[in-house]
Amino acid sequence: MQDVPLSIADLVRYGTTVHGGSTVVTWTGAEPRRTAYAEVGRRAAQLAHALRELGVTGDQRVATFQWNNQEHLEAYLAVPAMGAVLHTLNIRLHADQIAYIANHAEDHVVIADASLLPLLAPLLPRMKTVRHVVVAGGDPGDLAAEGVRVHRYDDLIAGRPEEFDWPVVDERDAAAMCYTSGTTGDPKGVVYSHRSIWLHSMQVCMSDGMAVGQADYSLAVVPMFHAMSWGMPYAALMSGSSLLLTDRFLQPAALADMIAAERPTMAAAVPTIWQGLLQELDAAPRDVSSLKRVVVGGSACPPSLMKAFEERYGVPVLHAWGMTETSPLGSVAHAPAGAEGEQRWAYRLSQGRLPASVQGRLIGAEGRPMPHDGESVGELEVRGPWITGSYHRDDDPAKFDDGWLRTGDVGTLTPDGFLRLTDRAKDVIKSGGEWISSVELENQVMAHPAVAEAAVVAVPDPKWDERPLVAVVVKEGHSVDAAGLRTFLADRVARWQLPEHWAFVDEVPKTSVGKFDKKTLRHRHADGSLEVVDVRD
Amino acid sequence: MQDVPLSIADLVRYGTTVHGGSTVVTWTGAEPRRTAYAEVGRRAAQLAHALRELGVTGDQRVATFQWNNQEHLEAYLAVPAMGAVLHTLNIRLHADQIAYIANHAEDHVVIADASLLPLLAPLLPRMKTVRHVVVAGGDPGDLAAEGVRVHRYDDLIAGRPEEFDWPVVDERDAAAMCYTSGTTGDPKGVVYSHRSIWLHSMQVCMSDGMAVGQADYSLAVVPMFHAMSWGMPYAALMSGSSLLLTDRFLQPAALADMIAAERPTMAAAVPTIWQGLLQELDAAPRDVSSLKRVVVGGSACPPSLMKAFEERYGVPVLHAWGMTETSPLGSVAHAPAGAEGEQRWAYRLSQGRLPASVQGRLIGAEGRPMPHDGESVGELEVRGPWITGSYHRDDDPAKFDDGWLRTGDVGTLTPDGFLRLTDRAKDVIKSGGEWISSVELENQVMAHPAVAEAAVVAVPDPKWDERPLVAVVVKEGHSVDAAGLRTFLADRVARWQLPEHWAFVDEVPKTSVGKFDKKTLRHRHADGSLEVVDVRD
């Protein structure tokens, strides 16, 4: 067989010629901007010429600080195809993290949306390696920093050659990078190769992946700075699917208008977006019947949400699992042929089935591989050609186990390859060589009619290693004590899982995105500021 | 990204565990044999142990001489996964060619169906390197040859371990091989790598490929000895599609019964098979409504056949192009979104659109690249990770052009990547630096009401290099002369294409498969045995 490297340059050449008539549509709140892929290809070549002139050579990093829009797509094409590395900065991170990331990646150029300059401007002086900012979609205003030159995107590319002699690369060379948001410790950089992006794009287009094809019009709500928008931009180039990009219009009403007006056939976003859209549609109906499927991932999707979309709007919701480290497409929850009714829903509500290119195994409490029996719990480890094997400039081996990625997700695998996640590894309670899911215990406690909220964390135990501590918020006008809750749990969880340690609190501490802040709870237990009631039989 | 090689062993591990419940069904004429992929996996491991014991090591070749059936599938799994090379012998070739191929590939073992022993027995003494024959599905009878040991398949694998420690391979290592039937010269061996098979399988499963997925039940009519059954066995392992295999029951009535009884969702075969099935269904209707799509390739499909299946039986026919050298999936004719009516048919009747992994270019009469404008004609050359770059033990560079495969097919490419083939390169007439399609000229001549058949070949010309010679069979009871035909053509073809050389014959010589035998026509012209009339204006 011919030794042809898989490369973004070939993807650009293909997508902008054979599918040159497909379009990228950028929402503007008013008249959408429509541009054919052929034109995107010409502008990407111009951008590459401009970046060369700005001194971008070798595998230097070109960062983006952008919404989902046409110019961001042009950077997706130009930067890896010219041999450099596209680095998508997550605009939603804390300023300290963004500055850390830009410095850690040693970004040479930042391409930024004009609408995001208020966020970028105060950060720019802290980005030590950045020499150029290219401002897209508007005026740079008074953006300035020492040693940094500021350019207007359209002026910079204007008049340059519309073709570029893309260099030949090794398919294992870096093409793009994205940092994990890092709830603990510093963000870590994941580097995608030309090979991994090509293979991942094929998976996105496979009928049991996201089935993206030429006849699709794909609405990418998931940000292009968030795990490469789940691979949709490159899959669109590969398949010829047209792309609908939201720019900064992520509000439920804007999304509903966009879908009604543009009639996309598929879409991908996190559950929060779909929840907002559902409420919007319930309040002010729009026609969303063009959607043949939507993909939901990033965190577990509430069953009620999936059922509401399917039953009320006829839109099938595909549950998917992945992470920045997995490119991100890991599993997709297509129910197997023949599954009906509740069994079908059980499959669809799982995190999905691992494809051939993503091997999975479960590592249990003792570091042993656990059986894939749908019952045995372990931390999911994955292996495959689009799974990261290291982090950029980071020697910490803790995230890897003999070449496999430790996902930090805990759950089960069925014999037929379906993944069901029950907890995060850092939250699971390791008790006597067995694991107790904090999330499952929380759900059982919250099933008590007097309980408003309950968060479960592990606390050290001299005999069992760890035992669960339950922090409970009692509903107003109700009352219940630890013994009562323990009795309530008795026939709901295994006897050895019954918690002894209880704390009644006014509110469970939350993170900035509204999740239980278990780190703070553990600290408050450790420093003695949490009042704990111990109950045993 | 992790450096995980793409390998058949991983495909076997995945397909026989995660999709262990999918089934391979072998038609028997009576009760079909049904076996779960999990069991196929255990038997493949047993087969690998047995083959090791027969001395199969390294990249030694294990040949198959089999219909499409479960044991053939087991060889597809076991042989490449153990690091050896699966060599599918084409049972339909002439005995001399089969012997040549087995010797050229240096096959060590042949796995043969008992039903094919009458074909194999006389050949066996001519296969110099074969040391073992393993007979599947019946008794070896008195099969014997000097230096060859004969085994029964089921006896040979019985009792062996049901797991095999598949070796780690380089993804560019040979996994399988298949010889082209070679209408001219000796057959040539195409060697597939683990990498090429993996990538090709993904393409088969892509929604704009053959869209094979877990919910499919795929009927592989195209033989497993013919370009790997168009990739369906490995795609089935990758996706979990169940497989329906015909064994030797390829007669139209058997196929119709099979479809009605087993209700496959997709199928793949050459036009002749579908033509036979259509006639059978028209004569004795069966329920074929389970078929959501059928793929047709191997040679151009008559439009009437495609339309009949779609209009009379509601079965969409997908036209595809490929060859042994292209693994074989080259292009598939999905009409683009928005194409309607006749425009849609024009797309669907083309050879299809090249996918991102198969680059195509047209090389014209002067060896120059031709534009992809849907008009300019050239020989199609292709490049990609599942396109062969050489033949096994063959240094002839004539089939390659700077690393690209010369397909020998002549036609046009549209700007949006659709391929339309008009001729074979060896039949095209190279006249004054331009090409004349023999097939198109034939079609124009045959449009004359007095013409029964017309074959066009190139004859040498001192001024133009080559000019067309038309051999015409006049319909009984009609009469027409060369001048009349030339006048008839005048407003149908470009003036410079008008043929000067005409021969009136009783019949056009045909090959064994019924095609015009242009080689014989050219010889008859060269040795002066063809009476030629020259007409000029």
C-alpha cells in the first residue's frame, strides 16, 4: 500500500475543492454570513502566507481566542496545514489560567475576535511569548502591549496569494492543541496529531459515530475552543457537511431562531444548552423539525431532557462520552439493533459503546482489571490512536497506566461494550478494597422526601481506608435525623455501604459551574469546621 | 497521541467481544448455519494455533480456496491476526492462472471448501510450495499430492486453546493479498496492510461510504476471494453488523429466497447478480423490502437496472467504483444534498465521489494533468493510504506514475469530485494529442437503426498517431454503408473524431465473459485479415 501520510493539508485540499460548494454560515444576530468552503480555502491560504510573514515557522503555536465563526475555521485549516500548531484558548477560563496556558504553550500569535478584546486586553501583557495579535471581525481599538504588534485580520490577509504550497508532514507531527480546564492543579495541554485528527474525523463520520455526511448541515454549538468542537469542523471538511456556527449567540432564544431559520440537520452541545433550548421552545415554540439527531456530551444528560426532546419535538438525542484527552469522541449511545422500550432507553442513557479504535478497561480498587460484566466497578482506562499518551511539557505519569490513559471516570462496562459512568475517581469512596459511588449514594439520600440536597465525600478511616460522609441539606418545613436517613437507606444500598458519618448543613458548597464542591467539603471536614454526627447500628 | 498500531488483531479482539453477539449466517440451501462472532473468535484462535503447528510463521502466506462462509471468515480473522498473510485464491480463474498465483505467492497452506475439491485436486500437484491442505465443510475424500498433508478443518482445530496471544505488528506489515485477474499478462498480487484494511473498514462504515453499522445485517454476495468482498467482512467486525454469507448459492432463485428469509438490510454485488435477481423477482416475487440499500460495483451498472430496483422494489442502488488495487472502495455515488430528478440520477449513475482518503487526478493524452471540469478526459490516477503502491514481487513500473496508481480507467472528474468513466486506457484512441473514447463512439454508432453491434479500436496512423476503426455488425434485413454511418455520426461527435476506417463483420469477437474482444480485433487488423473500407469527406 502507498505510504501516504494522513494530513490536515490533504483535508484542506479535499474539503475546499471537492466540497468547495458546501458552506460555513456564521450567525450574526442579523443577516447570517455565508461563505463557500472554496472561499474559506482561499482565505486559509492567505492566512497561512500572512502567518509566515509574522514569523510562524516549524511547529510554532498560533493561538485562537475566538467564538465559533468563519475566521476560526480558517485558522483551523491554515495553521496545521502550514505545519504549525493550532492552539485553541478557552475564553471561559480564569484570567490566570489563560495567561498560564498561553505561556506554557509559548504561543507566538493570537488570533482574536474583536468582540472578545475586553477579555483579552488585560491578559495580553501577561502573555510573554506572544508577538502578534490578529483581530478578526472588527476593530482592534486601543489594544496594545509591549512587544506586541496588532493587526486587522482582513487587512492582514488581503491581496495575498490564494494558494499555499502546504508542506509535507509526518502524520504523527503535532497539528493542534487544547488544554484541559483542570479542576485540580494547572491546566494540561493535549496535543493532537495530523494522524489522530484524520482518524477521529473518520469516526465522527461513521454511521455508529456521529454519522456526519455530505447531506448534513451541522450546527456546532460546542465551542471550537472546547475539545475541537468535538471534531465537527474537520469532519465537515472530510465529509462536505455544511457548518452552522453560532459566533457569540449561545442564548436559548438565539439558538432556537437559528435552528428555525437555517434548518440544520444535526447539532452537538452540552446538556445545559439543550436544557435551555427545551425551556425556550416550551415557552415560545419554533420549528426544530429539521434536526434529525443531536449529540449531547460533556456531562451526563438527564433522562428527562432526552425523552422530552424525542417525545415533544421528535428530535433523537444521542448521548456521547469523551474528554479533551480523547479528541474527544469516545463512545456514542446508539441502542443495538433489536433493543426496544425500556431496554432501548437503558442503552441510550448509558455513556455509549466504545468504537473499535477506542479500547477500554476498568481498573478496580486494588489496581486489578475488573470484568466487563456491567456490574463490576473500576476506573476507566482507554487506549487508541486518538487518545493522548502524554501532556505537553509535563512529565507527571499519574494520568497514565502502562500506556493507557486514566480517565478519572469510574463506572462499569457491559460485555457488549457499553459504558456506564457512576462517579469521578477522585470522589469515589475506597472502602475495604471495594468502591462506593458518591453519586449513587447521593441520589439514594436525595430520594428521601425531607432531603433537599446531599453530597457525599470520602473521609479517612483507620480500618476501612475510607468511609462515606454525607452532607445533608434538609428541606424547609421538614425534619429528619441521621438514624432516620440510615434506616431509609437500609434497603436501598448494600449494608457495607451504609454511611456512619453525617453532617447537616445549610447549603452544599458549589463550584463556579454549580457542581458540588467536594474539595471544599473535604477540607472543611479535615479542619474540623464541619459538625459530624456518627451513627452505627 | 498514543502510538497504537492499527491491526487486525485489535479488530478481532473488538469484533468478537463487544460485538460477540452479532452473527455470521452461512446459507446452506436448507437450514442456515448461525454462529455468534464470539464463537467465530474462539474458532479463529483455534485455527491460529493449528496453523502455527503446521509451521506457519512470520509473514508466510495461508491461501483460501473457499466460498463466502463462516470458515472463510475465520481465516480472515486468524491468519492476519497471527501475523501471517491471508491469500484469497480466486476459484474462478483458469487453472494455469491459479497455479501460477499460488506459486508466485508461495502459499504454504491452502484452506479449501470440500465442495471445491473437484477444482482444487487437479491443481494441487502444480502448487509447488503448498505443504498442507485444510478441508472445510466436508470430507477430503481421496485428495492427495506428493509432499502435501491433508487435514479436516474441524478435526484440526478441535480441542485447541480458544484464545491466542496475537503478536504485535507494525501497521504497515502485510495482512492479506489478492491477485488481479489480469486480462493481459500474468496476474499481479496486491498486498493489503493492517493499516490499509483498518482505514478502509472505517470508510466502508462512513455514512457517505457504504454506511455499514451495528444495526445492519449485511449480505456479502461479492466473493471473499474478489477484492476482500469489498471490505465487508472486516467492516462487519469493526461495526458489529451481522453477516449473511452465500456459500455456493449464488443463483438468482437462491439469493431471492435468502433475502426473503433472512431479511438483510444491505447487500453488495456486481451488476450481473442484480440483473439476475431482478429477472427472478419479476418472474416469482419475493419480499426484498428489508434491503435499505444495495451497493453495485465491479463494472458499470445499467441505468435501467438501478431504476428498476428503486422504482419496482423500493431498494436504492448505490453505484460504486473500485478495483483490487484500491482495497477496493474508491468512490460511491451518493447524490449531493439538494440534487433532484434527472440531476440526482446523473450523479447516481456516475461512478461516484472520491472520498477524502482517495485523491484522484486525470492524466491526458500528452501525459499532462487535465482539469476536473467534467469535460476533459484523462486516465484516472489515484493516491491514498489504501491504494497499492506496488505489486508483490513485480518491478514493472508501468502501472505507477510518480507514486500514483494508474487505474487504466479513462474518464472525467467534475469539480465536486464525481468520477465518470468512459473507457479503458488500453482501448482509448490517442489521436493528435487528444483522446477519443471507444465506448462513446460505439454507443453513437449503435444508435443507428441499422446497426446491431459496433466495436471501436485504435489503429496506427502516421499523422495522428492513432485513429479509430469501427467494426460494424449490420442488423438482419437492414443495410447501411460506411459513408452513411459517417454522415449519421456527423452531428453526434466532434468532427475530428469522425472515423475513416470501417469494417463490416458478421460478428464482433467476444471474451469469455461476453465483452468485446478488442485485442483480437486489433490483431485481425494488424495481420490484414479484416477487410477495411476507408471513407473520407
